[in-house]
Amino acid sequence: MPTKPDTTAGPDGTTPAPLVAEAHDLSVHFQLQGGAFSRLLGLGSRRVKAVDGVSFELRRGEVLGVVGESGSGKTTLGRALLGLAPATGGALTYHPSHGASQEITGLRGADLRRLRTDVQMVFQDPSAALNPSMTIEEGVGHPLVIHKIASGEDLRRRVVAALERVGLAPVERFLSKYPSDLSGGQKQRAVIARAIILEPEVLVADEPVSMLDMSVRAKILQLMLDLKNDLGLTYLYITHDLASAKFFCDRVAIMYLGRIVEIGPTEEIFSQPRHPYTQALLKAIPEPDPDRMVPRDLPRGEIPDAASPPLGCSFHPRCPVATPVCGWESRDLRALLEQHWVRDETADFEAERATVGDLDELDRPGRTARLAGKDPAAVRQVLDRVRTADPDEPLWRGVEALEVRHGRVEVDFVEGVDPRLRAAGGVEVACVHYGAAPEWTEGAADGG
Ligand SMILES: Nc1ncnc2c1ncn2[C@@H]1O[C@H](COP(=O)(O)OP(=O)(O)OP(=O)(O)O)[C@@H](O)[C@H]1O
């Protein structure tokens, strides 16, 4: 296994290393224009909150891991650091070792080009990252040509040095080859050579080893650690693979639906995960196949739609230790009813479905669920049966009132808390169990 020197401390070993980048309440929202079909359905345009109020610091020489399921916003965060995804809110500041600090999201023209030399990207798929019609010499040297930094003999000398640095030796064997002549691991070495040839300060590495054979993954990660130490690089390492994050990263940020839900030193996150989502992810670390990293033991379903995230804490619909103040809403009641009809074979699906009426009304996010069924007494009976079948379901704890209004059953939920990151031990966690709502701080989510 690669070994990590402690690179997060400053020269005297105690003061933190200087900042390279910092985000404050950073948001990257995408406006999706609905097509004709969406307009017909009255959906109009939708806003995807890919990154939603994220704050973090990146310090010189460290590896910060960004871990989360597909769609959690990891890549968008990395693209924002590269100046590729424009912020719609908050601030993202780059502190170069040379020159003045810059607000990344406002950069244009020459300033943006300078950022692109300082912050480089290593992509997941090395085949797609290399131009198939360029030789390795041309491809690796391309950034120097684009930025008009080197040509002729100087260009060749730098390409040779970069290839040697990433272990593609003897270099002469590789210079005139095309990407298709190389193995996956060799291609990724060439991609890394291209990334370091501009002598950047930061590498954003987006799943850099996930498409490689198991046998070469550790070698590529070791190469990246060596390069980091030798060249004084800083990494933002994006992955869904907790096992690689565990030995590669100094600190880890766990992302869920555009938010960082927990961030802290790797050791602390792995030895004492606080957030129920982190706990679920860690439970899902499969031994020995680190490839299949999905939290399979979560009680319910898929990661929700980032265009319409849950109210309160986004994780509450899947959370095994959700409290009454986590943000229960009408869509949760629909999910619960449907889950009941799927799971409980004794339930008379047809009759109960007809009794509660059209469930589409529940899809509009809100603290009050209005059931369409015209016979309130019968609707209440269905809800009672659902509750009796699973009395421990956390949603019921969030019910503030269940009554008949205007001839229909309405369910009001307790107003939810949208938890922000707060210090808890050596990490920061966004969860009501850790200070976001004082009455729920006891007995933190150990059982999660
Ligand atoms: N250019 C875009 N336009 C619209 N929506 C986008 C765009 N880029 C990303 N998204 C959406 O933003 C959300 C976050 O996507 P992102 O790719 O950042 O997540 P991720 O965690 O990196 O996922 P993966 O591991 O699958 O790459 C998703 O819902 C995605 O569909």
C-alpha cells in the first residue's frame, strides 16, 4: 500500500499549511429548459442544484477526497475549481503561490488561461482524454503548444522529462506511439504527464483509477502520491471508492445531493463516521472488491432528484435515524404508501389505492400532505393500517397533525431543519444529531 507523509501541516509541523483554494457557500445550479412535453405536463424549466452551499478549504500539499454516490455533485465541484462550471452563488477563491488571490468564478480571458495552467485535471477515462490522432509526444506536449510556452527542442525535452517522471520509460518507445497502442495504465500515465507538464499547483483527479485494472490502480495512485511529494502538488481527489480514499486522502468530504454532509481527517471519518450517510457508505465498503460502492443497506431507494431535493435534510427519506425535525413532507407520505403496497402482501392494494385517491397531489413538495380520497374515515383507516404495519417508520414521528379539513384528510409535518456543517469532535457534520437542532443532539446516530 502507498504510504502518506503528513503534508497538511506547515513547516513547523503544527500550523496549518497555506490555503490553495477555499469555497464559501458555493452553489452551482443548472437551469434545465423543459421541452414541449414538460411544458404540456406543466413542469416548465427545472433547476438542478448540482452543488448547493458548499464550503471547504484546500491546503497546500494535501489530498482532499470528495466522496459520494453518482449525482452527488463531485464532478461539478471539481469543474468549478477548474473554472469550468460557473458558480451561481457563494465564492470560490484560488490562492496561487505566486501573485494575488483570485475569485475563480469571475475569471475571464488571460486570467482564466493562467488558472488553467495552475489547476489541471486528470480524467476518469484515459482513452477519451487523449486525442487518438496525436502521438504520445504530441498529446503530452499539447498544453505547452496551446499556451505558447515551448516549441522545438525545448518542447521535446519537456515531454521527455514528463514521460520519464510518470514512468513511461524508455521514453523513446512511447514518443511516436498512439494512445491505442498503450495499455490502460500506460494511457493514464500519459494523461498524468500531460497534466503535470505545465507545472500546475493543483490537480483535480476525477476517478483517475476507476476504469483501470485492479492490478494497476495502486501503482497509479502511488505514482500520484510520489508526484505530489516531489512536485509540491495539491489534489482534489473525486471518487465513489471509499477504499482508495482511505489510503490516498489526508481529508475526506462526503457529498450528498450537492452538499458536503461530513468533512474531516480521513482517519477520523473512517474510525468514527458521524453522519448516518457516511455510516451507511462505510458499511457498504465491500471486502475485497472496492468497486461496488453503493450504500446497499439503506432502508429506502435511490438518491433523489437534484432538481427537486427533499425538504429539510436531503438525506432524511433514506435515513435510518431520522428525527421528527428532519424535513418530513408530502412526497415522503406517497413513498411510504407505495412502499407499503409493495412490501405488505396482506394489504389490499387495489382497495386502499382507490380509498386514498390520486397520489399525484402529494408530489408537490410541502409540509402538508393532502389526500384526495373522498371518504375521510376510510382514508384514516388506511393510514392507521400502514402505521400499524410499520410503527417504527421514522415518518410517523414527524406528524404534527392528522385531521379532516374541507372534507379531506390532511397530514401536517413538523417544520424541518436544514442542517449546516457544524464541528463535532475532529470533523464537521451536517446533521440534526450533531447540534443543528439542540433537542436532537443526544444519542448521536450511533445505530445508523
Ligand atoms: N451541465 C449540466 N447541466 C445540467 N445538469 C447537470 C450538468 N452537470 C451536472 N448536472 C447534474 O448535476 C448533478 C450532479 O452531477 P455531477 O456529475 O456533478 O455528480 P457526480 O457526483 O460527479 O456524479 P458521477 O459520479 O455520476 O459523475 C446531477 O443531477 C447531474 O445530472
